[in-house]
Amino acid sequence: MKTWTINELMLLTREELCRLAEELEQGLTRLEPGTALRTTALTSLDNLRRVMTRRGLHF
């Protein structure tokens, strides 16, 4: 799993961001707490939420 950066996320549409957020949230349920993959997913989700807020978009 890759870490999505804020710069990468800023290039996505609202629809793409929402779809990615859903995928990340669903993926979290399958990842063990404390693992590198879960940390990566959480970081990407945090970055995604920052972009949504910065752009004035809502989930």
C-alpha cells in the first residue's frame, strides 16, 4: 500500500477522494493494529481528510 501525499491528493476530484477514503476505511478493518500497513493507511486517510477540509469539500 502506498502513502498518498497531500500533493497527489490535491490533483484528485471529489469523487475520486471519496472513493479512496471508502477504500482506505474498509482496508483498515483488515489490518492489524500497530502494523506498518495500517500506519500507512491511517497516514493516507489523514492526508485525504486534510485535503478535503482545505478544499472545502465534505464526505
